[in-house]
Amino acid sequence: MTILKTATLGAALMIAGCTSEGASLQDQDTARCDDIWTINSVTVLPEMETQAQRYYEAAWLPARVRAKAKGVVKDYMLMSSGKPDQPDIQLITVYEDDQQWNASEDAFQAIFKELGLPRPLLIDGLERSQIIADTIGADDYRFVRSVSGPCN
């Protein structure tokens, strides 16, 4: 069931053409057939929503900001569903193409080192395992249809 939810989210994002700035990909004319969207679905432990949001804002988000500035990623989104039947948080990273995606693991290792985040990262004295119940993914999605038509 969770895989279906993740796939449905991926399809919805591709159809909607969401970007982190809120404008549609159609408006920006940036949807490309070789874009790769990596989506992680996060389920948060009960009563830990605030800590989970702060955890990802303290670790995941700064790494994506740095990665985008360095050209490691095309875009990123940190989304919250707010619905009980959906994963609580979606972590989305968009890559230009296979080359950028393939190089991302090494690039992120270097970025996390540059950021010097403490290990383990504690939020209100809690480790990740005390905040996050489960992370599904990363599922990688490729466009089947862009704003300019079907992908070949």
C-alpha cells in the first residue's frame, strides 16, 4: 500500500509540475524528459511531527540548498501531506539527468562533510530513530510525458 501511495505521489507531482517556488513547470518551461525525481516518503512517530520537520530542516534541507548552489541537483522539495492516510513528509530531489543523478552520492557525502553536521543529529535531545518511524524510498521517477509532449 505504501508503495502505491509513493507511486501515486510521484505521478501527481509529474502531472502537477510542482517546483519548490510554487510555480508550475509549465510556467518555467523546465520540465525535461531526462529529469529524474527521487522521492522518499517518511512516516513520523506519533506526536513527533514538529521534531521531524525540524530534523529535516536541520539536515536534509541545508544539504539540498548547498547541492543546488553547486549544481549537484536541479531542485528539491520538502513537503508535508497533513493527511493521516499518507506518509507524513515527502523528500523530493530533482536531477537534470542520469549523469547528475549518478554523481550525486559522492557529491552529497562531500556536502555533508562541508556542513559539519553533528552525528548523530539530535532534535530536543532525540535521535532520528526516536522521531521517524519509517522511510520508504528512494523511488526514482522519470518523466513519461513532459509539457512539450511524450518522451522518446
